[in-house]
Amino acid sequence: MLAIDEELTTKLCGYWCDFKAQSKGMFAIHTILVLWKAVNDPMYESMTVDEQNVLKWACLLHDISKRGTPTIQGRDFMHAFNSAATTLKVLREMGVWSVDEDKMCELEQVLRLIKESVQPLPAIWREDFKHGKPMVTTMQSHHNLQEIFYYLWEKGLAPRDSLAD
């Protein structure tokens, strides 16, 4: 597990180091265990190399922007959306994923819709933390999902029956 951590620290620079600092490293341990479970699943051997690579990246980056203590108190309801945006940024920076200008405009629309979907966390779900840390106060609403999936499916960013489906 140490070798995986060292390689991720090298390849993902600040992203992985920031991630490891959350919740005393528990998120990072969880991520490495998710990867281990995926590559040891019997179905993994039946996948193509490209499918295996997509699965490994999905495992490694699925929580990359998740925040916990010491950054915030409470559950990070936005981490799935923030992690998706960070994943795209990381893959582009590493040269693993490229997208043409038209698709990039559509992708920016999806990210805009996700950002616009932020809503206040209902007061009943909030807890009173006295640790001097910011409290999670937002969550994702579902009011833009139809338009988000229109861009994903109809504009070809992630065709139906893909990982986004």
C-alpha cells in the first residue's frame, strides 16, 4: 500500500496530499482499499485493458475532493460533484484525457449546471459543532439533472450505457 501512496503523491501532487490530510488519512485508505477490491474482483480479468484503466482511475479519484476534519465538520454532501470536476482537471493536466473545443464548451455547461444546483443544507440536518471548523451548509439539489443528463447523453459527453449512466 505504501508504494501506491508514493506513486499517487508523485502523480497527483497536491491533490493527493490534500486528500490524505482529511479525516486523518481515512479517506485515502478507503480509496486504496476500493482500488484493491476492484482489481481483485473476478470480473476485472474479463475487462479490456482500457476498461481496467478507466476502473482504476475511477477508484482512485472517486473521492479526491472529499473534505472532512480538519477542513470541515459534518458530511461533505458536495464531494461527488467536486470530485468529478477535479477528476476531469487532473486527467487533462496529466494528458490522460483530451477533449475538443466543442465538447469542452458542453462540459463547461455541465459544470455550470452542477455549480448552480448547490442549495442550502436543511437546518434540521445541521449539527452544532464547536471545534472551530467550518460547518457543511450546502448540498446538491436535483433540479438540473435533466439538463445535465441531456448534455451527457445527447451531446455525446458520456453516451448511454457508459459509466455516467
